Amino acid sequence: MKRITPSARQQALLGAALLLLAALPGLRPWLEAGMWRHMVLQFPLLLLAGALLAATLPAPARTALARWNAQGMTGLVAVGVVLTVLMVPRALDLALREPGVELAKFAALLLAGALLRLSWPRAGLVVQGFFLGNLLPMMAVVGQLYIDSPLRLCNAYLLDDQERLGRWLIALAALAALAWLAQVAWWLVRREAQGQALTQSEAPARENSTDGNGSRFIKF
């Protein structure tokens, strides 16, 4: 069955639509009115928009980017820095109060989404595991901090909203880890199956080149 892949133009249009959705005057205040919606809904929405918009990046730009993004490490480090900074409660408060910080947040998340798309396929399992091994435990620790803190860490949000965000962060970190481990397991099983198929396809050729006693028959 032929796999249908959206064209770069279709992906860019979808990314622009998601960006517009996240920035709509009627929807953006609703997304940012709740601490968990701000981080769990708006952040991924902008990351996905950035990843889709990156589909239109021309080949020369991709080549230039690849020169400093060996194995996807530079791009993944940049993604980790952006997400780490935006998980700081003070950054959320400033984004709500300062339009310049809000604009920088949008730009940073779009860039992070694009870098994630361009870097993830270039990174091997070791680099991916290193990236997730640092990011996901940090998410879980931040989530537990939000749950355990008796004080509001963000001036703009209530304590119960803060606790809800903490539970979301822990759950998402666990789900992301399980999803990646499942992907690794699937990849290993598939590679083993391909290796067995290759061995079986080579077996008849080896049998044809040997005589009945198992010794190699040499033709003159």
C-alpha cells in the first residue's frame, strides 16, 4: 500500500494555520489563562507549527545547517535550552506581562520545533537517548516541584493550577519515555527480522556452491 505523504506546501500551510490558531486574540488568552494549558497545550502547538513550517526550508539552507549540526547534537541542545528556560516560572510570568517576552517565546518555540524536526532523524539512538535522558527527568523533577511547593511559583496562576501542571509534566515525561523505548524495541525487532531474512536468502546460494559432503565444489 502506497504511503501518502503531505507535500512541503501542505505541511507549511498546516503549520501556519496552527501558528495562527495559537496566536488568535480569542484563543491565546484562553490558552494562557491556565498554567497547564499554557505549557501543555500552547507549547506543543507552537513546536508542531515550527516543525511543519520547516518543511519549506530550501535545500541549500538545510545543507548549511547540517554543517554545524553533526549527528543532530547542536540542534537538540538548542531545543533543550529553549524548553528548560521556558519551564522556569519567572519566564511564564514575564511572557504574560511583557509583549516582547511573549513574542520571543513564540519565536523560540517555533525555532525549537524546526530544529527538532531537522535534528531528530540525524541523531542516532545514543544521541536521542542522551537528549531524552536529560530532558525527561528534568520535566519530572520540575513537575514534582510544582506539586510539592506550598507557595505559588507563578504570580499569575493559582496553586491548584500549578499542581495540575506538575501532574501533567510527570505524566508526559513518562509517556514520552515509554514511546521512545517502544520505538527502539520496534527498530531492534525489525533489524533482527531483516537480518534473518538476509541469512535465509543467502543459504540456497551457499548450498548450490557445495557438494553433497558439505565441501566446497570448485569448477575448472
